[in-house]
Amino acid sequence: MIDVLLGLQWGDEGKGKIVDYLAAHYDIIARFQGGPNAGHTLYVNGQKIVLHTVPSGIFHSHCSNLIGNGVVIDPITLQKEIETITPLQADAMKRLYISKHAHLIVPTHRALDAASEAAKGQEKIGSTLKGIGPAYMDKTGRNGLRVGDVLAPDFKEKYERLKQKHLEILKQYDTTINWQDWEAPFFESIEKLKQLNIINAVYWINEQLQQGKKILAEGAQGSMLDVEFGTYPFVTSSNTIAAGACIGLGVAPSKIGDVYGITKAYCTRVGGGPFPTELFDETGEALRKAGAEFGATTGRPRRCGWIDLVALKYTVMLSGVTKLIITKADVLDNFNPIKAATAYRIDKEETPELPYDICTDTIEPVYTSFEGWNTSVSNAKNYEELPQTFINYCNYLEQYLDTKVAYISNGTGRDQLIKKAL
């Protein structure tokens, strides 16, 4: 079976640490969607490492790692990652596999992304400007370049055709982007990419399943950014929910086992878009400071607010979450009371459901308050050592979300993860 791990909010839930921990129990870690806008933070021998494309199991010597067909790859970013990884894990590239079907981000994709975002003015969606949206547009428009194409003798001709198409589109914009600066590094990285394990991953991963290998599918971004079910149009360009693992890796739905869903004990968001529980006061600033809430990929300060259980129940439902993981519990150590949105008030009516157009509806969150624990949870090694007020909070989440808490992260350390008996 293949288990799935994904974020349940707007990204930045702490997926990297959790995958790094769970990797000890799996043979293969596979990324199934997203691109270099992902930022999965790990701590290896006390050193902070941020992975953007490579799966988070790369630092476990027993783990094979697959970049699946649903991922869009910037060869330049991938090469920089590899240069960071190999000094720490000498055999890493022997255990890294890349699907021939994964699409490439080319320099003019990045130019299109920047020009399009600049043209939106006040209606910017908060793109990371890494070319991901335009790459997915070419994928669905049947114009894209795939990893397997780099092995073809006419790759440069294919690249030139796509580039010329992009240059015609760029003429529509007033913004000038110096994409030419990225072209030489792009082709240098392509040569490095050709030396990696490029495989027909659909057959490979299904063969691994037949052999009884344990596989963990690693999602990027968060469920509320899903292109189909998220806060459209302020979403990413891929399917971030559990169903995306089937498409992004080429596995049948019947092969999906457990679904790990990760949520912070509060809520954050980067970039534009609706955020019903966002706090604009000193409490929001205190959350940002206590949680060091700055994007791993962009460095942008994250918007902060109380946990949104209406949105969380929605994403738990969409992915059929079987094991809930709460991260950054320690950030709330000194907050009292602690609040959770348990309903929305829209046009003076309360609803437990996420509305169709969360972007235009005026939403007032209805909060339930909880007594804070007013003590550090960072030193707790097991669930029984946690304060009763925190346990009460967990019990309420389980009841409201109708799923069980499996793990609680109570610090940044690799060992600061409490397993809760189910």
C-alpha cells in the first residue's frame, strides 16, 4: 500500500519534519505534485536544510526517493539542492529517481509568471514567481517539455519552439524580464539532470508496490490551495489533496492506505487570498514572532490567525484523513485563551460549511475559546506528560474533525514528536 502525507491548511504546516521522521518506516518517499514553491524544512546534524523538489526522505540511507510525474521541475533549483545534499549524504543521488513524465520549468516560464503577476496589480494571487503556474498551463495546453525530452536528440529544437511561443505572449506585457540571464544556467543544469536516474516511473513504482515495498507519497503546499477545491483563484496549480497522489504518481486509488493530514495548532497563510481567522492585532504579531513565521522558500512574513476548524474539517473530508498530526503546539504555550473557529457567520447566518466563493463572501468566524496551558510543552516525551488543558484541546479537535490525532510536534527538533495511542 501507499500512504499519503499532506498539509491540511494553506501550506507551511511542517510537512518536511514529519516526512523526515516517518521515513524511517518506509522504503520509498515520493513527491507527487507541486514545484520549487514548496519549502520542506529539515534539520540534519543541527543544520537547517530546505528542500524544494527532492523528497524529504533523501537523508535516510535506506530510502529510495522519487520525483513523480505530477511535479514540475526547475533544473536550476534541483541542481542547487543536489549541491546542498551531496556533501551531507554521499550516496543520495544513487537513491534519487525522476519520472520521465514530470514537466520542466524553463526560463521563459519564470518570465511569464513575473509579468503576469505584475499585471494583476492589486489582484495579485501571491505567486512565488518560480514559473510553476505557466509550466502547468503548458502541461494542460499540451505544449510542455518533459524530463524524458532532455534525452531526445531534438531537445533544443523543442525548447526553442516553446520559448518562441512564450516570447510572443510576453509582448502583451509592459514589464521587461531579463530571462536571458537564466538560459545558460538552465542548459548547464540540463546536462547535470541527464546524469541522474531518469526512469519510466509509472512502471517502477507499481513494481515496488508488487514487491511489498512501503511507500509514502509526500504532498507539497496545502489542501486549501488545491486548484479544484481551494480558495480559487488564490490557489496553486496542482491537486494538493490525497487524490492527487494517484494522478501524480500513476497508482490506482485501491493502493492508497493511510492518509496523514498535518495542521498547525493555529493557522498561517503566505501571499494573497482569503483567510477568515487572520488576526491583525498584537495577538497575530505575537503568533508570527513565537512561531518564526517566515516562508522557507520566499522569506515572506506569514499571515497568522487562530485555527480554522471549518476549513480543516473540509480538507479532512476531501482527503479521508485517517491520522491527524498537529505541529507547532509549543508556539501556543503562552497564549490564553486559545481560540478555534467552529462556524462561519455569513449574512447573519451561521454555517459549519465552507462557502463556494470564500473570496467574495464576507465571513465572520464564530470562535470557541479554550483555556491555555501556560506552560512549556517542549520537554514532554509522551502524551501523558502534556498539560491537561492541551489534552482537552486535542480531544475537542478529534471530536469536531471526526478523526484521530496520531502525532503532536512540540518543537523544531527531530526528536520533538509525540506519538499518541490511537
